[in-house]
Amino acid sequence: MAQYINDPVPKYRQDDLNKTTKDLHGYVTGLSDQLQYLLANLDADNIPELPDIIKRIADANGNITNLEVTAEGLKLTVQDHDKRLTQVTVTVEGIQTSVGDMKGNLSELSQTVNGIKTRVQDAEGNLSTLTQTAKQIQTQVADNKGNISSLRQTANSLSSQISNQGSQISSLRQTASSIESRVSDLNGKYSSLKQTVDGFDFSGMVTFRDLRNELDDYPTNRDLERGRTVIDGACISTGEIDVDYIYLHDQMEVFDGRSSGGYIGYCRGYSDEGIGVMNSRSTGQCICTNGGAKLAYGDRKELGVSRHNIFATEDIYIESDRRVKEEIRYDLEEYEAFYRALKPCTYLLRRRDTGRRHTGFIAQEMEQALLQSGKTAMDFAAYGCDEEAKIYGTEEKGLYRVRYAELVALNTAMVQKLMRRVDALERELQTLKGGTENGI
């Protein structure tokens, strides 16, 4: 049984500080030895009153303290007259604490060798929890309306989730290699986004609103005022689009807001297939293929360009209204010398391999005939030269061309002049014939 020795405290001696120090050191050492012995041998045999203390202590105001010590552990309960309650339980499995009041407010803590868990709840039913282990930390906050948010953190990832009383859920998961988010509802609708170093992967619809800022590095250096852009798996709805390259599969339909105006893309005409533009009824077409191009309306009217020909199913109208012309002159006799100097010829075209001969003029010879007759290029628009066009198969620039339609009126004028001369000769011949018949 432990014994308590009440030794007097050594007196302080100013004249002998060394002895005073030694006495104090010995005294403190003795007290330390007695304290260690007391703690090692503290039991009911040493303190007879202990069984009564560990059971219950209460006062007249209703405050109560209970202490229970067994071989399995220790339990301490403290309660006041307002029914506020605190409990501590200690066992080899862990420590549990709880603090609550009569209104329903409660906080709890549980600690084991595997982790720590806390829980806080108020009288309105709002709740928050925290669970911590060596591998992860999880938190959750919920209110009495059914809204819940949770967070989970590990060494490899960070995940969060928020749901409401309407069963709408949003989640976010972040790792070193990606970020994934998802929003869904009770009806099965959802949208998701995954970002990696390779780019973004969307599921659902994307909407951009009120983009009103000028970017210094924007390719066209223009102000971005598009208003609203909507992107989903089948459609992009926006204002102006400025891109360097578009890969278009099949057709793109064009609308004026509510009704379809037609298609752009791979179009199928009555006899052609290729890239083009077509109205909604396929009656109006503009189609380009590897064999040529055509403009068409229905299945009867076409204007086409093939590898060797330009063709039309009907005659082509050329604008010739008097109201679009001025300085109109009818005297074409001054072009007679030029007309006489023209050299019609036949020829083969080098860029074609058909071997068929063509008739026409050489543009340089037409220019020479014009100069010989005292005219210039301003006097006759039938020929011209494109300074930037290249000669076929070479890098040489400057290609002469002829507008054969310009010769129609000149041919007509020369033929009419010839007809007038023929008419005059016929009249003169008739006169001569008439005089012979009369004996003249």
C-alpha cells in the first residue's frame, strides 16, 4: 500500500547556495518517485472511496456525472439540468464522444486505429459528416430538404457530387490525367465533359452566350459579336462562322429560321453527283463533279461545263436592253478594212487529245488586223488579253482570248452591205435586161 511522506520543504540558505540546490534537487526527486509509485499502485485498496466516486455524482440542481470503469473500458457521462448531455467512451477499439441537447442538436466523434469519423446534426435536420482514413477523406453535408453535397479525396483523385430534392445530380472527378463532370436528372437526361491532354469530350449540348470582346490574336482582327452559340451532337446554331477547313459529311441543310432553303454538300442531281448547292425540292441545282459542273433547273434546263465543252440545253440570253447602253452607233462600214484583214483558220487545240479540228481566229492576228485598219483595242472588244492567266502547260503568263459573239453584229453589217450591193446590181441587171428586150 502506498504511503505518503510529508517531508518539509528545504529552507533557502543564501550563505550556502550549493547546499540549497542539492537539498531542493533531492526533494523534487523524492516527490517524483512517490508520484510514480502512487500512479502505479492506484486502486481500490489504496483509495477506499473510489467505488463510490466512479458510479455517480449528482447535486440538487439536477447536474449528474457518471463514471464507469471496467476491464473493457471507461465510460463518462455528464448531464446538466437543461438535459444537455456529453458522453465519452474509451475502449481498446477506440474513443467515442457525443455532445447533444434536448433540442436535437448533436455532435459525435469516433476514433479507431483505422480512422476518425465526425458527425454534426442540428435541430432542423441538417447534417454534416467527415470520415478520415489513411487512404482517403470523405465529407458530406445534407439539409432537411433532401439536398446533399459530398466530397471524396484520395492520393489519386478528388471527387465531388451534389444532388437536390428533384433528383438532379452533378458530379466532378479530377485526377492527374483528366477532369470529368456530369449533370443528370431523374428523366435520364444528362450532359458530360471529359478533359484530357488530348482535348475535350462532350456529351449533351453546349451553349455560349454574349461573346462580346475583341481578341488581339483573332485571325481576322474583328470584334466578336455572335450573341449565342448552341452546340449539340447533331447541330451547331450560331451566327457567323470563320474557319480554315470544314469536313462535311453528306449534306448541310440551310434554313431561313423556320423553313428549309436547300442543301450544301454532297448533292445528287438528275444525272450527276458531287459537291454542290440544291434547293429543298432539288429543282434548282449547282453541282460540281470530277467530270465538270452544271447549273440546272428541273430536268430540262441546264448550263454545263465538261472537260472539253461548254453546253446549254437552251439558247443563252445576253443582256441587250437599250436602257443599259449609250453612244449607240449604226455605221459599221469603218470596220470593213478590219473585217477584210481577218484571217479565218482551222486549228487543233494543244490541251486536248481528241484530234478534232476547230474553226476560228487567232487572237494576236485579230489584234494585228485591227491595228492595220487604224483601230485600237478600245474600238473593238472582241479580243482581249488576261495578263495573269498562264498558258496551258507552261509558266508563261498573258493569255489572249476572243469573244466570238462580238463578231455576230459585224458579220451582220458586212452581210447587209453585201446584200445592198447585190440588190443594186440586180436592179441594174434588170434595167439592162429590160432595155435589151425593148430593142435598145
